[in-house]
Amino acid sequence: MSPDDKDTLIDLFNKISKSDRRNDIVLQDLNRKWTLGELDEITDKLAKFFISRFNTQKGSCIAIFMNKCAEYVISYIAALKAGGAYLPLDISYPENLLNSVLEEVKPTVVCTLSTFASKLPSSVSIFDFSVKTWQKDISISDNTELPKDITPDDLAYIVYSSGTTGKPKGIACPHRGAVLSYKFRFTHFPYETDDVVACNVFFVWELLRPILQGIKMTIIPDDIIYDPLALCQFLEKYNVTRMLFTPSLLETVLDTQNDEILQKSFKKFRVIWLCGEVVTTQLLNRVMKVLHHVQVVNLYSISECHDVSVENLTEFYKRGEERKYCPVGKLIPGVKLLILDTNLRKVPIGVPGEIYVAGPTLARGYLNRPELNKNRFLNVPEDYKNEMGIRMYRTGDWGYLLANSNLEICGRCDTLVKIRGYSVEIQAIENTLLKLPYIASCAVQSIGAEGDDKQLAAYIVLNQNISRKTIRADLKMRLPFYMVPNFFVFMEKYGILKHTQFSPDLSA
């Protein structure tokens, strides 16, 4: 694996699809199974259809608006084969947010199902997998040529995350970062031929990884992932051996199921990946006590940088170090990092500062956000260009390096928080609340320590009588579900001081 690697995601797919694993099952959902050869053939046809019917070209974007299912994966691969980038659209987006993203990106087509198609504006082109003849329909484009000039620097995907104004920001990512991150994991955490990988959490990043090695990937339905008992039953039924969890999701499973159920459900497991939140040693100790046969791996990954560092927590556990939080480990090859103070000066080993990441895995930047790009994607200070290169990303994470080059994360140094693995800008929620005519002043905070299952509380001063139910309903029309506060606390005084600690009764 090298920063100069010439492979794209489609190169990796084409290599494995022409291998002796072509007849192996690599994709399954609740409805059917697909072999690697079948997946290759159907995505070739769909990619050609995208080109001939919707004029998809290199650099175009194809949106995916559906629940997690086999058709989602088929759309994803076909978009890349057509030379385009895929745009995952969250099915929880309220109408105005969905329309805003579609207007900004202007995808050539939106892949969807009839359940969700009615939520889309009439101005967009739709490919509906609910049409029973869809596989036959796409065969009309078999003579269309697929592009052969896709490069690692071409756009692979655009993902949206929370923005400070309430409008999500589109992160434009080329093939190179994903390929380097995937190859690192393939080398350092190799699959076994009979592995079964379950995917739901961080789906758009995880779904392709096992398929590119000819390994079976089974999709966990959205209605199962947050039902601990149903999830355990699913893992057992499908003989799952690997899965990525957020720490809070894994903790919920451990809290609600007894040891007998856990040991039965995780019997075939080889690796648990943790990502999206700080991992406490308390959680690790619980996992190792009940599931001592499983390797636990902690991944530090950022949408704008892809994978940054990784730590084998099983080895860390064996060392018996006394501490509250687990390390996020050493940087993956090619990734470079600085810990800087507020004046962009390097801090000594062991001293905390803000984390800046550089290297070939960086995103291009935010779509149509020049001011935000200036603030987050910075030129490397002259003194550090030899070791870091030209460009770096300001993560907003607060941490430090140990003498052994391991990275430690302390928390955030801005108003972004992690809620069930989602990156949420506190300021975005506040700005949205302040646009409601009945709110005079507000402050939003996350409740819970690092490593806990955090929740959001909004502290509000009203200028007219209104119910919590109305506020919640109005926010659901404007924000994704994970940004709507769990608690609304009414206060009497104006002039709330932002981001100070409040402690009123949250049951009010």
C-alpha cells in the first residue's frame, strides 16, 4: 500500500470479480443472495443504463435514497462503474433538507424504492428498483461502453454531515483515500475465507470493504440494528464473524442481554470494530469478560480524512494499563498528523492540542463552501511542510501523542459532538431553534460523559406559550432525526449564556 497507489475502488472490484471467488456469495439481505459474478453483471448493466439513459459521465453524481438493502449496494457499485460518484441521502431527511441537497449536487438520477420515491421532488430523475422488470429494463443499454480512464483522484462519493447553519455540508471524497484505508485493513486485519461481515453502522463506508475481498456481506435491516435482542438473534442466525459497532450501540447490547445470549449470539465472532465515539476501558473490560475469544479493534476515522489510526484493544487489554479511555493507536501508513496549539505551533509529546491530519486520504473539501474550506482545510505552516506536505485538515478533536507515537483523544475543542456515531454541530441546532418565531433565546448541550450514550438537551426562553410537542415537530421538519434534542427545558430569563453548564430538571 502506497500513497502513489494507482488503484480505484472499481479497479479493486474488477480484480476480485475476475478471480476464482466469482461464484462465491458476497451480498445478502432478507430477500436474496448475490454471487460476486451476479453482482458484477448486474452492476455493469445498470452502470451502462445510467450512462445511456441519464447521461451520467465521469464526474457526475448518482444519488441513493433508500433503506439499507441489496439494491443500495448495487446502486453504489454501478455509480462508480459509470464513472460517477455516489451520493447517499438519509431517508430521515425532512423535505426541505432533502431538496436542498439535491439542488446543490444535481445528481443525474436518484436510485430509490417506491416507498421513498414520493418524498422526492418531481424535478429529479428516478430509477425505481420496485419496478418488477427493472433487471430486464436495464439490458437495453448493453452496447454502451463503460469509462476506462477513472483515476484515484476522481470523485468517488459525496457525503453530507451536520453544518453550523443547520444545512448539512457536502464532503467531496476521491477514490484514493478509501482505497488506501481499505488496503491497510486488508493487510493488517485480513479476512478468512469463511468470514461473514454484518453491515449497518457507517454503511456507506463499510458495505464495499468485504465485497472487495470476495467475502460475504450481510445487511442488517434498520429496524433490527437498535433492537438489541433482534440484533443478537440476527448475528446468530447469519453466523456473523465481524461487525463494526459504535461504542454506545455495543454498550446497549451488553446492558440489555444476559451473558448466555451474548455468548450464543457472538459465538462465531472473530473481530469487533469500534468507531465513532470514545471507547472507555470499562466497556472494553466488559466485552473481554463476556466475549474473551473476540479481537476488539478501535478505529479513529473522520469523514474528511477516512481512517486515521487504529489500535488492537485486545492487546491493550492484555497489558492491563490503568486508565479511563482506550487509545486510538498508531497512524495508518501514509497518514500524517500534527498536534498544534491555538497559534498553530507544535506542542511537545504528551501535551494536548488540536489534531490536524494530512496525507493522501484527505477529502477534496466541502462542496460549494469556500469559507468553510478556508477554516478547516488549511495550508500547512512553512515549518512543517517537509513532514506534512501542503494541505492539512483541522479536525476539531483535542488530543496528544505519547512517546510510543500512539494517539490519544481527549474530546472536542469546538461545538461538534458525537451522538450515536453521528457528528452533530450544536450551533446548527441552536441556529435552527432561533429561526422558530416563538423562541427568544436558546442553548443546546450534550448530556453524558465521553464514552457514554450521549443525548441532547435544549434550554429555551420562549416569547409565547408553546408546547414541547410543537417544538419537536417543527424541528423534525428542519433537521435530521439525530439532531432533534431529547429534552426541552423551558427557562424564564433572557440572555442565555451559550455553552455554559446548566443543570435544571430534565424531566420538566
